[in-house]
Amino acid sequence: MADRYDALYRQSLEDREGFWRDAAKLIEWETPPDEVFGGATWFKDGWLNICHNALDRHVFAGRGDQPALIYDSPVTGAKRSYSYSELLDHVSRTAGMIAAAGVTAGDRVVIYMPMVPEAAFAMLACARIGAIHSVVFGGFAAKELAKRIDDAEPKLVIAASCGIEPGRIVEYKPLLDDALEQSRHKVDRCIILQRPEYRAALVEERDEDWHDAIAKAGRADCSTVSADHPLYILYTSGTTGIPKGVVRDTGGYAVALAWSMENIFGVTAGDTMWTASDVGWVVGHSYIVYGPLLAGATTVLYEGKPVGTPDAGAFWRVLREHDVDIFFTAPTAVRAIRKEDPELDLMGGRPNALKAVFLAGERADPGTLEWLSTKLELPVIDHWWQTETGWPAVATCFGLGRSETLFGSAGHPVPGYAFEVLDAKGKPLSAGEIGELVVKLPLPPGCLPTLWRNHDGFIRSYLSRHPGYYSAGDAGFIDDDGRIHIMSRIDDVINVAGHRLSTAGIEQIIGGHPAVAECAVVGAADALKGMLPVALFVRKANGDADDRTVAQEIVARVRSELGPVAAFRTAAAVEQLPKTRSGKILRSVIRDLADGREPKVPATIEAPTAVAMAKGALASVGYPPSPA
């Protein structure tokens, strides 16, 4: 495969309108756009329906019998494959059900569901009739769900009675009832998918059983919307505790996703892509639901875990059984598998269809990348993007003929993104210098145009820090070859006696220790040096050395590679690190614990007990320090 990256990247910056006009041909428009970029909006005068592009057009093209969605649920034992024709039927009926509840174009619908096919049906059904969906991660705390209901002001909430975790049932309906009691905005209609594992009590006149509602619903046709019509609102945490509603427009997102499927991931019609994430996150929106279906591919919707459903061989079973071509997961999932099964004894045979593995969601340490690449003998590609961008901004573009990666780098800028690295005063830095990563405006299609009903907050959060640039909030550097290295969030660059150090750089060294499965480094306040690095680490399951010995070896390793300038002398073992459910390590929580502050623990935490573990481990090594 010829390497076409350089030519396309240059074109995307030098002939932006021509590049995206060509990309827009991947989408079937009701009214094709004449204007590519109007100063604030992409394809503004174009009209389309993204559900039509994801489903109807493939059926009309004669590919209705091809598998569109495969549901695989090890927690229930259920498996089902939906063809494009079958998926279209389910979605059009779901759209009819939503319309019958009084929802029209522009109305909001909150979706609060686990990884079940009905969650995808509901998302696509909203898009079909022009409603704006806002998916909230299933099992989210009632208080946080209430905040999102108040901000989005939905006409309808669609929820499941429960979610299923290894060994337990998570009852969603009581959480929803609590949230609706707390919220100022009152929702008159809820549709509840009753699961056999837990049948919830329904509130009379407000709640309706999904199966009853859909049995009497007709099919709804596609409603054409303008390219700048909001497709969805997806909430991300705000520094004030008030969630930020990232808005995704329809036309730019459709074009960007369609372009990314073939050119970044190398996925075309008939291929199978499995993204092991959740529809509650941006990854699930883009690469479980919309992206693969826009490309005419088969997508896998998995209700399970990397370990524990039933063991660390679960992912390999799914990859083999469903002949997955491209696999996308989070580094934390790979680290969990490596911890439990470091030799991949549970793989049960190499997945023969698999061409490449993509990782994103958190920085992938080189040790994890190298381990997986060596074991699979396949490209393992780190890449970087955000809820705000909606699709990858930095990657090794596999579909453009690239597969060689530099472990530790997220790759090169994706066509359409012009990155720079600036210091605190906005001065561009040279190659290799760590600073703040920014993207020169305008952002390419698919990125957020605003925050829901908070455009001033959008400007303040992303555009005001460095005028003319989008501030990503991450620190990193660009090397001499143009590769981008994402090191950490801006506040994770620590200052030790005047020396700026990246916590990710220290984590990279620690992660190279053969006994370490994963780690987190934070900067703790120090009266003499300003800050000192402190590490928490998780040992691999098959390690022989004790915690104390590994900690001593980690300290020696960091001091050997970074020198005494790092002033690194503290590492402690924990059974698990505090993380969000999407796998991001909660470094801010660890930092607050080390400094003796009460941490702000987000509602998205995976295991609250991990905070207590971190607190105990830090206390064992003298953090927070006793007052002088």
C-alpha cells in the first residue's frame, strides 16, 4: 500500500476547501453544499440525514443482507447479528416510537442505557427524525444525571431497567427516578427497556415499557436537516463541577467520520470493526455507532470486560469469533489483560482476520505498546483525540499506507489539524521542547462548534487562552520528524526546583520495569523544591518480587535514567489505581490525597475503593507530610 499521507496532509492545509469538498463526496446529501467553510460552520448550506447515510443508503445499494451490528454479551450469554435491513427496521420503528412520544426535530432525548442494541437503535432513531440525543453513561450517579437533564432539558428519557457488571446487577431505574426528583427540569415521558435480570417499577402516566411502546409504533422516515443541525450533546466534566455539553453538528461530523474510517483505520464496506468502549463515551458514538455504519462496515457492540467475563481471554475470543479486521480499545484494557495474562496463555489462537490494533483514551506507555505488538506481530497504533474533537487528531494513518510507529508518540497530525507547541506566553517552541499543544484555527469538520447553550463558555474554555488557536489542555512536544508526543494534561507537568518534568515521562520509565503492570505519577507539594514526583504502581499478577523490592528498584530506575534532577524517591504499591469507567487514571485525585486535600471524586469512577487504597498507600510513604 503506497504511503499517501504526506501529499494529503499538505493538501488539507494548503487547499482546505478542495480537500474537504472531496471528502464530502463520501456522504449522500439531500442538498449538496456549495459552501465548504463559511468562517464558523462546515457545509452550512448542505442538507442531509446521517441515519440515511448509516443505514438506508446501504440497503438501497443492495447490501441489506450484510451484517451491520453484532451484539455480544458475555454477562448475559446473548449473541445476535443484525443485517443492515434488520437494523434499519429496528431503528425506523424506534424512531416511530420516539415520535409518538411527542418528540420532534430539535427536541432533546436523554439515553441512559448499558451496552445493548437498543441503545444504538435509540441514537440512530433520534438522528433519523432530527431529534438531538444526549447519551449518559449507564449507571451514572443520580446527581450527575440530574445536572445533565437540567442542562439538556429533554422531552423524553429512554433508559434500561438495569446494567450488568461481573457478579452484580446495577439497577438504573432507581437512579433515574432519583435524578428526575432532583432535577429542576421536569420530564413528562420515559420509555424503559425492561431487562429480564431486573424488572423495574414503572411510574404511572410517566413511564412506558419499551416493548409495549414499540409494538404500537409505526415506522418513521428520515427527516432532512441542515449540516449545522446539532446531532447530539455529549457531556464532559467541567472544572467548576458543572458539566460541559459538547455539541456535535451533523454535516461536518458525518464527513469527518466517513473520511476517518478508510484513511485512518483502513476500514471499508464489508470489513468488521470492534471498538471495545461504551456508547456513553465519544469513542462509542464515533466508532461503535456512527463511523462503521457510515462506512458500510460491520460493528461489534460488546457488553463485557477485558477481564472477568469470564477471564483475560475474553477479547481474543471476540476477535476470533467475529473475524474482526480492526480493533480499537483503551490502553488500560490492554494493561489489565497483561497484568492477568502476561504471556497471553488465554489467547487460544491468534485472531487471523485482525490487521491492526488502535489504542486511545489515555496515553499508551511504550512498554504496553511494545508488549502487545510483539505478541500479536501486528501494528499496534496509539492515537490521540478528545470528546471535543469527535475523531482522531493525531494518528498513524493506517489507511493511507502507514503502519510504522514510534512507541511513545501518538503519531503525526491527521490531515486537517495544524498543531503547534506554545509556552505559557504563547511563544512557539522548538522541536523537542515540552509546552502546551494547540491547534491552529479553524478546526476541521467534526470538531465541536460550541457548547450547548454556553457559547461564552466555549470561547473561554478553548479559544481565549491563545487567540487564533484551540487549546487542547494537554502538554507535549513535536519531534524533529513531526511526530507528536502527548505527555500529560497541562497541570501534570510538574516543577521540581525550577526543572519542568513530565509525569508521563517518569511513568514511561516506571512502566518499563518487568514487574509493573501500570502506574501513575503525580507532583506532590514540597516546601523545599516546590513539587516532588510520587508514584503509585500496580504489580503484574505473576511477579515474584515483593512490593518493597519493586518500589526500591523503581526509584533506582528513575534516578538512573532521569538523574538526581527528578528528586524521585517515593513509590508505593496498590492493588488498583483510581480510574474513570473509561479507563482514565484520576491523577488529580491522587495529587489531592498526596497534598492532604479532600479529593473531588467524579461520578465516573470505576471503583470507589481504589481511592481508599491510594490514600493508604500514600500514607505508608509519608503523604501527606505531617505539619512542621
